[in-house]
Amino acid sequence: MYGYADSPWNNINQRNMNSHIPKIEKAKAMNNHLPKIVKLKVFFDRSRMYVSYIQFFMIGIMLLQSFKDTVFGVWVFDRAIWTIPLSILIMTLISITIGYLDLHLGIFSAEQKRISERNPVLNELNKKLDLIIKKI
């Protein structure tokens, strides 16, 4: 008769119990790399924002070039030394005006509020604050 330590089933149970260890180690290894991945994502998002500025001005220039064969386009490109910088300046002023309206009409704050409602860290912080307030 076998004791528990000598049981042939003991070896099988130990193998089954430890089968999840490699998965846990992989998850821990991924968590070790997570801050690096997040940092790279932030860098990517920031660079994407600047690339979108360049694309915005390129679209404006392409819009001007689409008028190249019209009377207006001939006039613009004959005086390109000052009309293209003026067009870029006008596009920049329009962008700043839209940004100003976005901020002062409350669209930006409503957007930020919605984003913060979905933030798990802030949700946890709010729950803890509610518990503290209830205790007081």
C-alpha cells in the first residue's frame, strides 16, 4: 500500500498543478516589458500628431494645386512667392480659431470628462474617496 508521498498519482497531480507556471512566467515577463511598450506607444502617438500637421499643410498645397489650371490658380501660382505663405498663414489661423472655439465652447472639457470616466485608475481613486467620505 502506498502512502501519499509514494502514490503514483502524486507525480501526475504535481505536473497538473504546475502546468500553469510557464503561463504565469510569460505573463510576468510581458508585464516587465509593458512600461517599455507603453513608452514607445506614447512616442509613436506624439510623432503621429506632428506628422498630421505636415499632412494638413500638404493637403492645403494639393488643394491649391488642384486650382492650377483655373483663372484663380494661375493668379495664385504667378504670385506664389507671397500667396502660398499667405495661404499657409490663413490655414494656421483657421486651425487656431477652430481650436479656440473647441476649447471655449466646452467640447474639449466634455471630451476630457468622458475620457476620465473610462479611466480605471481614476475610477478606483473615486471609489476610495467615496469610502473615505462615507466613513467621515
